[in-house]
Amino acid sequence: MQESVLAEKSLEFATQIVLIFQSYGKQHKDTTIMKQLLRSGTSIGANINEAVFGNSKADFIAKLHIALKECSGSIYWLKILKNTQLIDNAQGLIKLAEEIKAMLISSLNTAKK
């Protein structure tokens, strides 16, 4: 089974978040915001994958909604990290998260038809 662009982008995003978390944790004592970002950023792809194997159309839609919420949360945490200049590449990650968010909204609109 070939992976969708949405699944691939969410995996790329989660991978980058994990790598940033690992690097950040080695340099800073307080990782509270990074832990929040780690949770939400890795949850997006997990919920997309769960949606694909859902029990019903309603389950599929519910999982995509959770992925959308987690994506929005990730954008929020990334904006904080950008505004506080705690990480350098926040803007690139925000852009990728915004792409994923748009794809999730489109997927949800299609699924609801």
C-alpha cells in the first residue's frame, strides 16, 4: 500500500519534532514546551494512520479531527518557540504544519460529503 502525501508529510513533521526535542533537551533544563510540542507533533501522524484503519467512516472522520486539533496545537507551540527564539527553524516547521493542516481540512471536507 502506497502512503498518502498527508501521511508522508505528517511523518516528516514528527521526525523533525523528535530530532529537535532531542537536541533541545541536551542544551536546556526546562523542556516543558518542547514536551507539549513532542506530544502534539507526533500525535498528528499517529491519528492519521489510525484513521486509515478505522472501523467506519465516522471513526475515520473522528480521527482526522483529532489530528487537526493536534496540528493546531503544534502550530501554537511552534509560534511560542519562534517568538521566544528558543529554536532556530520554527518558521519552516510552522509552514509544514500549516500545509498538513490544510490537507487535513480538505480531507475532512471530502470525507464528510
